[in-house]
Amino acid sequence: MRIKNFLLTPLALAVSLASFSSFAEEVKTNNGDPDKVISLTVEGYKGYAQELPTSGSKSDAEWLDVPQSVSVVTDTEMKDRGAVKLVDALDGVAGVNNTLGEGSRDQFVIRGFDAIRDIYRDGLRDDGNLQSYRSLANVEQVEIVKGPAGALYGRGSAGGIINLVTKRANGDEFTRLSTSYGSNDKLKGSIDTSAKLTDTINGRLNVEVRRANSFVDHVESDDYFIAPTFQFQPSDDHTVNLDIEIMHQNLVPYRGVPSKDGKPVDVPRSTFFGSKNDFQESDSIRVAIDDELQFGPDITWNNRVAFTRVTLEQQGTRQTTAAVTGANTVAQTVNDFGYDPRTTVTLQSELKWDVGNQQILFGADYNQIDIDLNLRSQALPAKSIDNPIADNVTSPGFPAFRENTTKTVGLYIQDIITLGDWSFSGNIRQDHMELDQKIISTGLESTNNDDKTSYRIGAAYRLTDNMSAYTTFAKSWQLPYGGSFINPTLAEFYSTKLKEVGIKAYLLDDALMLNAAVFQIDQEQPQTDTNGFIVNKSQERHRGLELEARGQLTKQLSATASYTYLDAEDRDTGKKPNDVSDQLISLGTTYQLNDVWRFGGSVKYVGDRYAGNNEAVDLGDYTTVNAMASYQTGKHRVQFNAYNIFDEKYYLGSTDGTSGINSIGYGSPAEFMVSYSYEL
């Protein structure tokens, strides 16, 4: 199924969303029937809209007054989708698309920029597990801030950030059991139990076990996740949350297929170009403490600390960037790398102060990442692209290769001033960033450090009590390779600037969120000589339009709709960057027929993309259609999810601009999942 010739223009979609808004208002006011006015919670069932997402301002400022696009995926929406991985949760969010990520990790593109290092947990940088698939078992909701957000979050975030909000031990008493089975022997079991342990201590425990094969030969995974969470309340004005997450993951990486003559090679989706003994095994532990003190009704002091330790080993067969030969073979290497270990420490202190018509935020944070990297690579015999045979390969071993330390110290302030219908926001942040590197084999040491200033200036105007228009200007800084290592020819930090105007609205008693934004993002990537002097600058400009609606239209009908138009180009060549689509369209609905039956479906269109730099490989466009039905009786719930029901053959994406031409991953064929849950 394709809609390639259906090019939905920004104007057409704007008109349709306006009609959508008018219809929603009509539903609200028709005959003055109060039964058609819904709230965020209907019989304990949370909807698709979130009244107060905090990631855009790190404060209690209303969503309408935050001068930047912020999308929210609630737990209800994730459950309806049968979401198991983070990629499932973000499917269909305006401006966000997933890509291959070497078949071993979460990796997203936000507004055309890679966001592998832009994932946060409760406002703290969470790159300890960037080489893994994160679990959703302990995630309450996901908030996505679009555009550079360095003024609040520090280095990174050219296209935006993804903030995972942790489930809290709030004293509710329940135990929820669930299990699911799906295509390719996908099995999942989970427990979510919560209790009030004493008058001042609450506890909650989430456990998840997952095991799966794949539509790709030899690719499988096996992992578990344990997350105890405690909440201590020494007094009415003092709350401490302690979060612990333990994860073990064992999988076979999938690095896709090579390309020939500007097209991915035409092989069955099940084709595996790797080796039989490829693997990735990782163990991680994350401990976080959030201490909140309330000084009267107007002052809140938050202190947070998080520590992550990851050990990882991966043996992966991959195609090189060399073109397929005339003999129809592709060059390969086997790469062994590992973290032994990788540790991350983050400290953060924030003081929020409401002063009359002002909300002031003072913040300071410290982040340190230490990486002991083991690495070795060796060449393999060329492999046929017509009949690749998976075999065992000899491991080159995991010798110590490099030690890296990245430290960032940041000071920041935000002031939101409300004057009548106007709300003005100002953010400024100063960061000192220092990178140290040692090559083990040679003893060569190098350092890269600098001081950078990020800012955001914005204004929002209330057109009505439930609608606002906003504009914002922002600048952020990014470290080459996310600061994971130092390259002498990329010794200068990248800079990214944002210009954005938009409209936000709540309808139907805050049950429906609407957001429209027009933006321009300019990024400069300086290139240096070995002495650190700038010799050239690569420049990208991404211009686009995003339209999004999330929420409930009636008491029974929930819906999400989004449209993204993106004109992204390398300003030197005029070409699209790697794996960036010109259009993204998504529509999903869920209908609660009665007390027992719930039905839903969704359609997603991803426009034309290219793998590699200079539009080297055409990936085309694709459309997928999903469906859902659930039946609930008493405390029992059975849900059926079907994915890509028309079995569209498509390419999910490629790993990156350089190696992407020979690392192109197929998307999943038609699949299903049946889930059963029970609440004690």
C-alpha cells in the first residue's frame, strides 16, 4: 500500500486540522450536552493528552506558555500500541523518525538530526545505555522537546531531546501482571506492583523479561529488567525518590544489507549478512535520587544525582563502505568492541521561585562520563550479495584501546514573566566542557576543552484562555561524536540555532492538544587541522512544518494525528542528509465501544529518504498500517495488536552518513502480538 503520489501540502493539512479543531469544539458544545465534555481521566483511564508536560521549561509553566514544541506520549497510548521498546512509543510523533541504529540500540532522528545522545531520564542525561534498547517497563510517559534545548539541558540536542518520565511510588496499592506472545516467538512477561510500606515510605517494583527471535535469520534477543523504586516523605514539604534500574541484554546485532548502483540489494527480508557467532551482551545498573524540598508555596529546591555503570561486549560483522564489486561481493570486517566499563555521574541542583508574575529557575549541574573502550577489528573475506552465507568467525579479541573522560559543568537561569496575555521566557546557560583521551597502545594523550554559552528567548501570547501563539530563538552546542572521543580534525564544537513560530491549543476541557509550528534550524560543523585551527565549515539548514493533535474527541474516541514537512539540506551540496524524510504523516484512533471492547488502528507514511552522504542510496518511501482490539472483563484484559498488516516491504533506515550505504535495514513484515494482563 502506498500513497507516494499523495503529496499533502502544508496548507492543505493546516486547513484539515483547523476543521478538526472546529469539529472538536462542535462536539464540546453541541446541544450543551455535558456528557460529551470529557476530562483527562475517564473511569481511571488516562487519555492521550497531558495537561502539564514539564520538559519544555523544567517548571510548572503551562504548556501554552512554553515557547517551544513539546509532544507527550502517555502510558495509555503506549499500552494501546502494545509498545515494548522506545521506538514503539515514539512511532508517529511529529518530527521524529526512527532508524536502524546498527540493529543493537535505540536511535532516532528529530527534525532531521541524529538524537542518539539526546535521551534524558527525569531531566538528567541518560547516555549510559545509548548502546542498548531501553525498557518501557518503568516509564510513565515520554516527553519530546523539539529543536535545540541546550539552554536548559546543556550540550547536545540539535533537533530536540527525548525525556523519559519514571513511574513513581505514590502510595497506590496494586499489582499488575501481564504477558504477551507474538510473531517470531516474541515473549514478554512483566510485573508492576505498588504499595504503601509505612506512613512515610512507599514502594514500587517493575520487573520485565523479554525474549524474541526476528524476521531476520540468526537475529535474536534475550533480556531482563528490574526496577525497584521508593518514595520517602520525611515531612509534608520534603519528598525523596530513590530509583534503581538493573538491566541485562543479550542480542545479535542486525546491520542490514549493502547497496549497489544507488539501490539496496534486492534480497529477502530474512537475509543476514552477519556471522553466526555475532553477539552483544551488556549489563547495566542505574541509581538515581531526587530530593525535593518545598519552602512555602513559592520556592522549591530539587537536588538530583544519578550514577550509571555499563559493561558491554559486542562482536559484530559489518559491511565496509567500499562499493559492491563487479563480482557482486561486498567487503566485510568483524569488529569487537566493549565498555569495561562505561560510567556516568550526574549531579544537578535546581531552585524554582515563583515571584508574583515571574517563575525563576536557577540551576547547576555536573556530568562526567568515563569510557574504558576495548576495540579490535580484522578483515573478513568478501561476501556474496546474492547468496550470503552466515558462518562462525574468529574473534579478534577485546584488547584495551582507548580511555576517554568527558566532563561538563553548567550554570543556567530561566525567567518566565507573565504580563497580561503575554508570557516572556529567557534562558541562558554557561557550560565548561572538557574532554581527555588516552590511546593505550601508544600512550598518546589529547585534550579538548572550551566554554560555551547557550540561550533561548521566546514569547507566547494567549489568543484565548485555551490557545496561544509563540515564537522563540535559541542556540545550543554539540560535541563531535557526542564527546565520546576526540578526533583532531573535529576539534571545534558544533553550533545550532533555532527560529520557530507556532500555535498551541487545548480543547475539550484539556483533553485534546493541538500544536502547529514552523521552524528553521541552522547547524555549523567546523572542521579543523591537527593543530585545532578551523579550515572549513559544513553547514546544514533544516526548515519545516509540524502539525500535531493528541487527545480525546469524545468520551469513547481517542486520536493522534501528525504531519511533518521537512526541507533539510547540506548547504554546500544542496543534498539531503542521511536518512531524513521530506514528509512524515501519522494518524491513529482508538474507540471504546463499551465497557469491554476497545478497537484501534493507525497508519504511518514516511517519505523519500537517502542512505549515505550526497544522496548515495535511494531508500524510497513507505506506508504501514496497524490495528488493535482489546477485551476486558473484570480484572482480566486481552489485547491483540497487528503491525504492518498489508506486509509493506520497506527500509527502516541506515546507520549513518558514512557507513550507511552498506548498512540498510529492512523494516518488519506483517506481525502480531497477543497480550494478557490481570490486576490483583
